[in-house]
Amino acid sequence: MEMCQEQAAEKKQWTDRNDTPLFGSPDEPGTFCHAFIEDEINRARTGYLAQHEVDAKACALRQLGALNYAGQKLRDVKIGDVTRGKVREDIVNQVRRMGSRATVKRKWLYLKQLFAYAVEIERLNANPCLFAKDAKLFLNNEEPVTDHLVNLDVDVPKILAAAPERYKLAMTFAAYTGLRAGEQLAVTWDDIEYEALNISVTKAVKKSGEVGAPKSKHGKRDVELPKHLAELLRLWELQQSPKERQKHNLVFPTMHGDYADVNTWRRRGLLPACKAAGVEPIRWHDLRHYYASLLIFEVKHSPQEISRMMGHHDFSFTSKQYGHWLEKARDKSKVGDKISAIMGGE
């Protein structure tokens, strides 16, 4: 009888619009978004989709939940109050600024799936993210990937300072080397050259869990190792247990020496650090963007050198990714003033 009462209470929770939990986040029990992710986890257990896909959806929905909807964050809106008109008016343009065309289309798909789930369990009559010309919404999406990272230079140092001790070095390494997550997961102690202050990037852990070549042929590269980071790595190498080293000689293994999972780093390290620092959540990949910003604004490398150090397949991709930042850096360089000084002017 008690179970029947619980089931009735749960059914009422999802059918009474006035009592519906807020959109919320994937990590907040009792919210609609959390219920959707739980359903996706169950699908992963039965083999209908991979666990890394579930993790990607949860990460994307956290970001989407921070978007502005009628003056409040989308995650604070009741699921039944989301309308197609407001989604088209408020959400679509914000999603356009969340990355490359492929990234944006993927995030949009996840948002549609969230609301499709609402329709499936009869919480909504229609999906508010379903449009007649849906495929053309982001056809001309060329917004720079950096548009949503306006506070990165301020936020990342705060995040690193607030990071849980177990994940602090991995996060620091990502922010000050710019390695992709898969590349960092595969780094071994043999790849670290302390005397030359160099990291040899030759492999990466793929989403499938297999270890292979980096994302492109230009992904194989040497990355300069900051001296202070080298000192932190030396100390960590001395502290590592034989159990952590015995399997693959990894710099950032699990406690049992296996390849780590970046989603674990994000859930247990990055997101708690963002919360503790009092800043909006960022993605693990945004630590790589932070490194690019340092190369552009602080180190003032040429675009070609930045492309090489980031492991991009060609310079045009770097320009597309960071064109807005590169333009701002040129504006700040005051080339005319420098040339005037060389000529003997004031």
C-alpha cells in the first residue's frame, strides 16, 4: 500500500502543473532535467546509448540552463511554462553563440530531446523546440566560439584556486598547456621533459576508451611546459604511488592506475570549483580556450604559432575559433604607436 501511495504522489508531481519541479539541472534531484538524465542513464544501462553520450547531454543541459528566458535563467522556469514563441525569441540566438555550428546543433538536439521526453510522459502537448524549418536555424551560425567566454581571464584563476585538491593539478595542467582532454588523459611521465621544459603530445584517449593518435596530424606536437607547472609535476611524480604508476605510467591516472575519465574530473573537480569560486560553470574544454587567450593576449604569439601550439589542423581553423580575440589583441597592440616610436616620434 505504501508503494502505491508513493507512486500516486510521484504521478501527481509530474501531472499537476502548479507543483511541477523547476527545469533545474541534471545534478539536482527532484527537477525535471534530473529526471530526464536519470531516464537516459537507464537507457545506457540497457545498451541503447553510450554513457559518454549521457555525460555530454548532462554537461550541455547545465550550460543551456544558464541561458536567459524571459528575464530569468532557463533552469529556473517551470517546464510547462516554456513556450515555442519565447524559445524562438530568447533562446535560439543565445544558443547560436555557444560554439561552432556542429557544437550548437548538438546542444540544440539535446534541448529538443529534453522537451520530447516531457511530451512522451504527457507533461507537455507539444515540443517547444520543434520548428518547421528546424534544420535552418543554425545554418549561418558563424558566431566566434569565444563570445560566451568574456570573463574567462578572471574566472579561471578563481576556479583553480577553489579546486578540490585531488583535481587541482589536472585542472591547472589543462589551463596552462592547452591540451585537449583526451590528450591529457594519455600523457605519460615519459612525455614530460623537465630539462627542456617540454611536453610531447603523441596520443589521446578517444571517447570509445581506446588510445590512438591525437585529433589531427597536427595534434602531434611539442608544447612548452611552464617552469612553475614543471615544479608541481615533479612533486606529484614523487608523491604518486606504485599502484598509480604500474599499468601505464600515466601522469593523471585513477587510483588504480587506469585511464581517468574527464567527466569525473568535471563532475568532482571543475563544477564544485566553479560553485566554490562563485562563477558560472564552464566546460573542461574552456580551460583550453583559457590557454589560447593567454597565448593571444599575454604571450602575444603570432596566429600561426598559436595554431601550432593548439594542434589545429590549419591556420584558418584557428582564425575561425579565435578571430574575435585576435582582432581585439591587434587593437590593443597599438601598432601605429610602436611604429611611430621606431621612427623617432613620441
